[in-house]
Amino acid sequence: MISMQPCFSNLPTRRFGRTEINIPVLSIGGMRFQHSWSEVEMQAVPKDNQKNLEKILKFSVASGLHHIETARHYGTSENQLGCALKTISDSQRILQTKVPPRDDPELFEQELEQSFSKLQCKKLNLLAIHGINLPEHLDQTIRPGGCLEVVRRWQHNGLIDFVGFSTHGPTDLIVQAIQTNLFDYVNLHWYFIFQENEPALEAAKNFDLGVFIISPTDKGGHLHTPSTKLMELCSPLHPIVFNDLFCLSDPRVHTISLGASNIEDFSLHFDALGLLSKANHMLPIIKERLVSSAKDSLGEYWLNTWKVGLPTWENTPGKINIRVLMWLYNLYKAWGMTSYVQARYSLLGSGGHWFPGENADCVDSEVSSHAIELSLKLSPWTDQIIDRLRELRDTFKGESLQRLSNT
């Protein structure tokens, strides 16, 4: 059990890019402590759930975790936070929410008004355009008369300090959005098992954007319930501690999300902060062990070349997302990450623009191996990829998993 006393007298902070905010390296994500994904009234929120949220917030303030971020479509999160923040003061609080872009900026503004109303706030320190995942989302945001013009008006009126964007989109789109030089910060995915957004980190550095890493524990590999193999490979560190150190050892990263459902969830993240000064010594040993395990399981040539010649999911028969599926196959074989692979495999087909494309369930039924072979004509691994798609299908086929919020 974690004591309710502050864990750090001086929690590490970093300059959050051009915002000049000194942001704690751990941020409190508002998704996991909510009561419901449906926007029910506060009367329907159990008292125990709200008291737990208040306990998390009090502990956060005492520990120097001043940055709280949530989103318009995180169910009851904004409403619950609005009620709790009224009674839990914090002179250093950094409040952030996220609102998705709309084709009609009036609808975007209506949702922004709802966020302010539910959070019961007079001002937001940080607003993110939530989910710039497709080119049309960027266009809806930055075109003349678009959503960003609404934000600029609110900024002019002193209601919003800084604007950024969150994204699950492809790297080239993230870089394009950064290079518009219209945003102050970015929320994106980047952690040990997924480093493809490296060019976006570099672009953010070049344009002096704050960088917030989304969900390093959950989307970073279900590290709250790691496989036995991953635990062994990361020893003596817990995989959460290893991944936190991996992210925070990069100076281009300013803060990472800590999604807490109770105060016990803070413990391993605080362990990571206590080891931050030793990261450059500890990380290379564990990274080498993880890479060696991957080479032993998959072969070095495969690891160096599996991405070559892969078609996009839009240009694959059945819209099968072969690139994501082969990435999942690697995680499954190299590090035994079965639960994570199962969850992500099941989400394909129902994740919309947040996690696009289909899984391998249709292989050999709706989609023939010959059709897949033709789409892989530029790959050096055609036969192996088809066999591995079948292995994934046979191992993980089941009911589809719905994304928690498809907004």
C-alpha cells in the first residue's frame, strides 16, 4: 500500500516545448478512473467511485503530479473531474482536455463549451485537437474557418493558453501536422515496442513542440499484466519501470501518461523516477537482452527486412493490415506478449481510424492466399508472411473487440 504522503519533494519537470510550462514528467490520465464510458449524470456515479477519484487527485497534488489530462469523450471523466477539482485546490495545476475535430466548426465549438461546462473551469491550460488520424482531420482543423480558428478566438479571449493535437495516425501525417507550425504540443504513441514515430519526435524537437507520450503502460504492451518472458527479460526492472525509463531517457520526451484507477497504480512509475539518473547504465543491458531474444526467436534477417515491400492496408485484399499483424506476430514470438497481441488483433476491424484495417480472420476464406501473394510481390517474405497470417488467425481468432470510444 502506498502512503498518502508525498513521494518526491521535487518531482522532475521538463520544459514543455514552446509553451514554456514546466511540466511534471508523469501526467495523470483521466481515462481509467472514470465510472462509465456513457455520459451519465453525476447522480448515477457511485459515491465510492468519486471518492476514489478524489483520493487519486489528493495524492497527485501531494506528490507533485500537477498535470491532469482528459477528453470530451472519456465518458464521465470530465464531469467527475469538474466536481472533484472544485474541492481539491492546486495552485500549480495544469489542466488539459481534448476535443475531436469536426467538419462543422460550430459543432466543435459546442463540444468545447460542453468540456468547459463539465470541467467547471474558467480556463484550460492545454487543449488538444483529439485524434488527427486522417488527412481530413488535419484539414478540418487548419483550413480557413476551421476548428483552429475557433480555438484562436478562445485563446484571444483568455480561455485557452496553448493548443496541441493528439494522434493515432501514421507517422507522415503526424510530421505534416507538426510542420504546419500551428500547434504547441503533440500527444503521440512512442515506447520500446513501438518506435516508428521517431521522425515525429525529431520534428517536434525541430519545431519546439511539447511531447506527451500516450498510454505507455497499456498501449505500450499491457505492461500492467506482462508476460512471464517479458518479466524475465526486463529483470531486475518491472516492464513498466523499464518502459518508463526508456521513454524518459529521451530528452525529446517531456511527459508520459500515468493512467491511474487507484493510488496503487503510481508505485512502479515512482520506482522509475527513482532510477532515472541510472537509466543510461541500466537500459542498454535490458535492451540488448530483448533484442537478442527477438533475434533468437525470429532471426536477424527477418527483423531487418520484414517491413520491406508491404502494401498499405488500403491496398491489401480484404483490407488486411499486414504491417500491424506482422508487428504483433513479432511481439508474440519474441517476448510472449499474448494478451496484448490478442487485444490488438481483436480490435482490428472495429477500431475505425484509431486502429485501421482488418485482422487475418478472412485468410483462406473471404481472401485467397493467391490474392495476398499478389499484393506481396515486392516482399522477400511472401510465403512466410502468408503462413504467419494463418498462425495469427488460428491462435487469436475470436470475437471482435470494440474500441472503448469510437468518437
